[in-house]
Amino acid sequence: MCLSVVICYTAFFKTKDEKEIVKLQDVPQEKGLINGHLEVTYAVGEDGRYVLEPSSGWEAKTIALHQAWEVIEAKLQETLLAVQRGERSPLAYYMVKNQMDIKLLAEYSGISRWRVRLHLMPAVFTRLRSKTLSRYSSLFDISVEELQRVPESPALPQEYLEYKQKVDREN
């Protein structure tokens, strides 16, 4: 789920006609949600040409990512509760955890959408063949045993949890 390099296209606009370009020395280097990773930003070098410049983060982007992860965390918690109540199969939890919908899961797994929909039902999921479970587990990079159960609480990226703690301490 975490990428070591994220490509980010950066350009700021003053007015419709007048573009302000990010200069090499102005590329943001603030710590963000991508702890230890760098993202690549386009900037203008001294020769006036675009160059790729590594950046360790940008506060505005960090805030936006934090807000997005809050939404994902809420959806993950909601799905986890549905699985624990027996309304959805564990597949639903891992689908949400990996930020997939039925269509994307079907495409990545090579299983038709209507079958994926069926597999989200607990009664159908418990009867799946090991070959089908293996397809899903390899897609999510977990064991078949892990796929058949869910954690007590949502598993979120460490970077998000650390940032969330930092923000909570500041407030």
C-alpha cells in the first residue's frame, strides 16, 4: 500500500494568464505522511528547464492525506463491524483495506464481478474452494488463514497512526 516514490505534478497559479512555477530551491521539504520516503516533484532548474526534484513532503498535502485516511479509517471500521456481525465476509474487510471496490477486485483477481459480489456474503465465502481463496490471498499479500479472519481493530499504515498521534497531542 505504501509507495517509496510518489510522482507529484506541482504548479501554482497566480491568475489565469500568469503562471508561477516552482523553482528548484522552493520545492517543499516538510515532513509528511510518507515517513522516510521521497516524492518526486517537477521544478524549474537554474537553466530554466523542468527537473525532477525529490521532496520529503508538503504540509498542505499532508493535511489532505490525513483527511483522506480519516475517511478510509471510518469506512474500514464500518466494514469491520459488518464482518463481525456476520453481514459481510472477511473479503469485504480486505477489499476496503486495500482501497478496492468490486470492479477493481474483480479485475485484479480475474474473477467476475458477480462472483466477487457473491463472495462478499459470509455463507458463500465459507464454502469457497482453496484455489479461489488463494487467488484472493495472493492478491492481498496475506495467507489464506489471514483472509478467513479479520483483526479486532482496523490495521492502518504506521505513518498515518504516527501522524494522527502527533496531531492529537498538538490539539
